Amino acid sequence: MNRDQALDLVKDALTEIVPDADFTAIGPETDYRDALDLDSIDFLTLVERLSDRAGCRIEEDDYLRLSTLAGAAALLADRS
């Protein structure tokens, strides 16, 4: 999976959790957890969905990389 595909996967998963997410207002390095008001349960749901869909294990040590769209896409592209 390349970074564009990984970014689409992240956005799709986020849209399932926050249906009205406006990605035009969130830059690639913006902390989307704050921007979208994700609580810890929402974030763990996102991690589970990304792990399942990308077919890779995401460890707790990876959570910091998942805080931005660019970081999440890079992590998934590197792992898949």
C-alpha cells in the first residue's frame, strides 16, 4: 500500500467514527484527535479498524505516529 492509499484508508476509517469530519480543515500535520474531538474509545476503535484493514499490527508505541494524517499514512504504508 502506498501513502495515498493509506491516507484514504485513514480518512475512510475516521469518517465512520466522525461522519461529518471535514478533512479540508485538517492539515496533514494537524492533530486530528483534537480537531475531531476523538475520545480515547474513538481512538482505540480507529486503531482497531486501521489494523484490521491494513493487515498490520499497531502497537501502543505507534499511537503517537497515528496522531496526524501524514503520520498515520506513513505508518500504514511502511507496515503493509
